[in-house]
Amino acid sequence: MTADPRTTSDTPPTPHTTPGRVLVIFNPKSGSGDSELPAFLKLLREGGAHVTERQLEKDTPIEEYLSDLGSFDALVAAGGDGTVSSVAYAARYKNVPLLAFPAGTANLIAQNLDLPTDAPALARIMQAGHSLRVDLGEIEVQGERSGFCMLAGAGADATMIKDSEELKERFGVMAYVMSAMKQLNPKKTTFHLTIDGEKREFEGIGVMVANFGMANYRLPITSDISPSDGRFTVILMKAGNLVRLIPNLIDSVRAKLNLGDPIFSGNLETVEARTITVDAADPFPLQYDGELHVETTPFNARILPGAVRFITAAKENDVET
């Protein structure tokens, strides 16, 4: 790989140490600019790691930053969920462990992996080197393929993310809550699905194709979602508005804490799938891993079993709902 102005590298470590080589891909536009990334990298270097930093720039394919990934022992993706999922997809099946450094607004992937937010704790986890192998999702829209770690959705959830964009800089994660409260009368339509080759229809406000299953504060979206079972959990949103989904969140928490059977039903239906096609009578915006895209339905998604190793202190049951 030729020299690149985006790339900076430390001087080699002293001969008496044999630290790992760490590649850091970071998005300077993520979050509110108060990331602990500089402190984290300083701690890694003080611990003997040889760190190479590469800053994402517009119109440069993510694959270019990872062309020499095989010469590194670990990878760090620092940014929001969109940055993390893009790096994870580009590094799929390369078997280089990846840390989802939380430098965005919501950082749902990092939350699902039960990662801390402070630099010293993240550095300790990085140095310990424990990782979990999890699935990724691959989505295809109009012939273009991308990856996602958490979920892809069309309908009310994408509309919520669209409406939150103007509020994120001022209100942070609360922008999503405020936007959800605005969705009192979301558009309803007939969705046409093909799930592992079988066709079905339903009327509702959205479809979510989930790999990870926790929302903010590690609240489960619904029960029985695992990022390492080789399947999506497809969530069919039948409720009239997003506020009516709160009882389902309560049910999920009850299930997680073994507090008994669900006491609410009818708002959601879940099915499992390895491949799915989603279309709708009325085109909907599409989002995956919190990033809104101009593409609309239809889209195809398929699971990529065990495609990435995420660095985390969590165990497998810690990342399931």
C-alpha cells in the first residue's frame, strides 16, 4: 500500500517489547466531538501497542482503508453505528478481532456488546483480547450491497430516525425518544415478505430485521434475539404508533428477568429468517444500523453466520435478549 495522507503511524516500539499491531479506523464527524478516542489510543501506546490511525474521508471506499488488514492483530472502528457496521462488513471473515469504539450518538452496537464508554476500561478490554464471534447482516438495495450489525428496517423506525436527524446535535440520544413521541399516526401499509422462500403479507407500520436485539440502555426490543444463532429475528410492527410498542418493551424486560409470561400481545409478531425480501404497497424509507438511506423498499437481506469477532468482555448470553 502506498503512502497515504490519511494514514499516520507510531514509530516502531522498542526491541524489548512485542506488542500487537492495531489498526484504527475513525470517523471524525461522529457524535458531538467529545470522544475519548485520543485518551484510549494514548493508553494503548503506553501499553506497548503499535497503533496505526486512518481517518475516514468522503467518497473513499471503506475497503481501501483495510487493504492491508492481514498485517494487523486487531482492528478498532471508532464512530457511530454506521461506521462500525461498515468496517465490520468490510472486514468480514478476515478473522481480525474488532473493537466497536463508542464515538457516535447512540452507539447501540457497543451497548449490545456491553462495552464501557470510558477510555481506561476500553483499553483494559482491548488488552485482554477476549472476543465473541457473531453474525452480520448483508442488505441489497437496487443491486448495491452493504452490511449491518444490528438491524435494518423500513417504515416507522426509519421515519423516526429521519425526524431525529435535526435534533441529534442538540439533544443527543434523547432525539430518538422525542422523534418516537411524534410518530402518533404513522403511515400504515401492506408489506409483502418472502421469508426463506415462503411468501406472506401483513398490514402494519414497519418491518425490522434484527441481528442484535437491544435498544438504548440495553433494553430488549423483543425477547429471543441472538447475534450468534445464524438467523435474523424479523419483527412485524402491527401497532398503530410507536408509543403503543412500549408494552412490548415491558414484556421483553419481564422475559429477560424471568418474571413470567407476556402480559401484552398483538402489537408485534416475530419470525426467524436466514434470508428475507421486504416490499410494500407504499414505498418506505430504509435504515440500517441507525443510518437513514435514500433507498426505499424493496430490499433483500441475508445473514452472514459468524462473520466477525467483536472484542468485548461480555459472554454469549450477555448479548442475547
